[in-house]
Amino acid sequence: MNEGKRVLIGIGGGIAAYKVCEVVSTLFKAGVEVRVILTSAATEFITPLTLTTLSRHPAYTDEVFWKPIHQRPVHIELGEWAQLLLIAPLTANTLGKLAHGLADNLLTNTVLASRCPILLAPAMNTDMWEAQSVQRNWQQLLQDSRYHNVGLGSGLLACDRVGMGRMAEPGEILAGVTSLLHSGGKRDLLGKEVLISTGGTREYLDPVRFIGNPSTGKMGLALAQAAKYRGAKVTLVHAPATWEVPLGIQTIPVVSAAEMRQAMLSHCSDADLIIMAAAVADVKPADYAQEKLPKRLLPSSLTLEPVPDILVELGKRKQPHQRLIGFAAQTGDIVTPAWEKLKRKQLDAIAANPIDQPGSGFGSDTNQAIFLDAQGRQQQIAPCTKLEMAHCLLDFVI
């Protein structure tokens, strides 16, 4: 799916430059053509040889820019070649230049000579980031629709300061790259609020034992990332998960189906698009022990009681402007039960995915599905990454 896709990566002068190596390597392995520009400051942190080796193409520096060996100016060629430009780390210096349209090196000249979307991954000391001039430049730059923000993390910085300023991790940056390559930078969810549930709920018998399922929440996470990069304000209600909370997305952690129900019903009225990707329990133990049950006292049979169906309740509350999307994880025939679920729960669309096929379903990084909607449309999605499938689903329902 990445054949013919072209990403230009500009690396600024910061210690976070080492993280970009993983981004370059992963993109190349995925079949994306990668070119790299290093500022003169960046070469103090990472060598052109390293990026040349990882991208399988000579890395560009200011030396090439000022002593051109090409028939055409290199910044023009690179600007026209790129389908997406990633700048990571984005330093305060480069940020200031971009905000004011200045161009005194290869990277900033290439930005002005390009028309593709630009993904920014800032990184700097906390005090630098919070400086009024930096924040003014940052807000001014984001007014330009070409620029997209991967987000900024917090934690222990290289200067031993603890606070905002950490560059996003490679996985977060790669999600942004994949999203913008798919969407071409369009913000077709700008001004919209998207509410998503994900993960497998847990229904406890006692403080240590529960009824659960293998869902990891990766599909809902991918949907949240996809919607974010298409301009939406995203709220993600998630059951226990091992992945890190994504930057720029409001998250509400829950454990049980009751907690998820409360969170979803509390936020559904403000949402334009509601996607129920969670694997919610159907039943729970009728009795809960406040203390751990000794093994000898465990019941030989477990009395169960039904859990309220969140999707049914959302369908009854749905307003005319809202769209409600469900998921149906099935084995065998996946289409028939998905159609029935769509009609019974008043959904606008549903994604039926086979959990008995290799590389799809719970816990995997890839998925496949058949999308159905209330108008009778049907679209089959071949095996792909969950982030790619998330974008395909958004294309289908928008």
C-alpha cells in the first residue's frame, strides 16, 4: 500500500534527532521512499552517513545546497518530489524561521518550495517552549493549513528538567506520517467531535479475578489517531490497555462495562461521530466478593447476569446530526450477523471483522473487514494495518 509514497524528513539540531533514525528505518522497510535533509546543527548530533544508510539514499546537507551538483536547484527538486514533509525535531530556531517565511538553509528553502502537507514534531527545553516568542511563532505557524502537529510530550529532558518539551516517540510520529499520506493533509473532520470506545472491559468476581476478552484496544487507538489527523477533537474511552496515551487526544480510562457506559453516555451528546470499537462484556458475575476468594471457596458454577447494551442505548439517544458506528467481531459468516446488528441497534454503519483469520482481530497490528451502512452499501477492506483500516472506515462514513 506504500508503493510510490514519498516522504521528505528534515532533521533539526537537537538531541532528539536520534529518534528519527527509527522513523526513517521503519518507513523504508514499509516500502516508502525516504529522503533526508539535515541542518548544519543536526550534523552535530547525527551523521549524514547514518541517515544515508537507513534511507538507502544520500542525505542532503547545506553543503550540497550551497554547492549544487544537480541540474536543477536541489530545494526545488526536493520540494516538488515530496508528498509529505516531516520536520523532527523542530527546534525553536527553525520554528521561528518558518513562522516568518525566512529561508537561509536547505531545509527552510525546501519548505517554501514545496506544497505538500508538513508534519511538525517539536522538541526543546521547557523554558524555551514556554517562552512567549516561541508560543507566538507556534500559534502563528499552525494557522497555516499545511502544518500539522504530532504533539509534544513531557518528562525528563536531556537538560535534566522535567516538563514539556520531549519530542513525540517514533510510533506516534509514524502514525502521523501514515495518516497524512492517506488523507493528503485534508481536514474533513475539522470542527467535529469524535467519541470512540476501545479495549476489552473486565467484570470482576473478586478483586483479582474477572471475566474478560483478548481485546487490546489497538483498533480504537488507530481510529482516534486517524480522526485527530483529520482535524477532529477526539475523546477516547478505553478499557485497560498497555499502549501509551496518544498525544493530543482526550482519554478516559475505564475498567468495567458499567464505567464505560457512564463515560459514553456522559459524552455522547456533544459528539458528531460516535464509534463503538470496544469489546464490551455481555454478562458479569451476579455476586462480587469484596476480598479475594480462597481457591476452596470458588463456586463450581458461576451465576451471571446481563450487562446493559451500550450500543443500543446510544442508538436510542442518537440525534439527527450524529452518526453511530459499531463493530462486529465474528467467526464464520461475518456479514449476516453484522447486518442484523446494524438494524437492531439503529447504527449508521458497522465494521464486520473476522477474528478467525490470520493477522486480524484481537491483539494483532493488522486487520481486515467488510463495511456495511444503513443505505445498503458494502465495502471489503483487504488485510492492512489497523491505522490504514481506521482511515478507510472514516472515508466510508464521512
